[in-house]
Amino acid sequence: MKKNLATALGFVLNDEGGFAIRDAEPGGAVNKGVSFLVFTEWRKRNGQPPPQFDDLRDITTEEAMAIYETLYAKPIGFDDLPAGLDYAMLNAAVMEGVNGAKKLLDRSGPDPMMLLLAQAAKKMRSKSVTKFGGGWGDRLLRVANRVGEMTHDPKMV
């Protein structure tokens, strides 16, 4: 495991927020950015009984991080990406899906700031931009600032 994965996962968890029951969420609820649908599949994959909303409400940070590492960080090759780009890609994978993040990387090249610009452009074309655009913009700005810090921190490189 790359040394900055825990930091990047912490940033994602912070940006994703807490528990909510919403019809628009896959499965009807979300916590720490983990939808109830993903949580149900995760628990099944790990031989656990089907969860209830209360189980999702009580998800630990450790379990959420394990889900993000397995379903997002590993498929994007987090450990093989340079510091900064790894986190920008992880954030993109969470927001756009793994395949969506890979397409953005193909379009933008290996510069994390170009990846963020490509992601922002994609979000601006979304039908949901009027509802979520402000939050997406704020999040992408936070990611850009963190990427800048990560690329200049010798502990992260």
C-alpha cells in the first residue's frame, strides 16, 4: 500500500459526508459515500448477511476505507500513479466511476490539474449542474488545493 493512500481516502471520506436516506441513492441510502447498493454487494462478497439501513448508518471508517480501496483505488492503479495524480484519480473514480475516471485520464493526460479541469468540464455539462454544481465546484477546488500540497510534500511523493 502506498503511503499516501490513507490520506487520500481520508480526504474522500470527508468530502463524501455522512448518512442520508434519499430516493436518488442506489439502494435508497448512503453513508461516507458508500451507497446501500454497494454496501449490500460488499457485505455479500465478504460472506456477511444482507445489511439493513442501520448497518450502513453504523459503517466504520475502516470498512468504508476498505470498500474504497478495493472498489476504486486498486482498479485505477492508485499505487502506480504519482502523488497528486493518484488522489485526483481516486476522487474522479468515486465521483465518475472507475471507467469514467479512466476516460478522463485518457483525455487529460497524466497532469492531475488537467484531470480536474476535464472532470469540471464534464460536470458542467451534466443535467444536474444546477442542483449540484456549486458543491462539485467546491469539492474540485479542495481536491486541486490538496493535489498541490501532495505534489510538493516529500512524505507523499
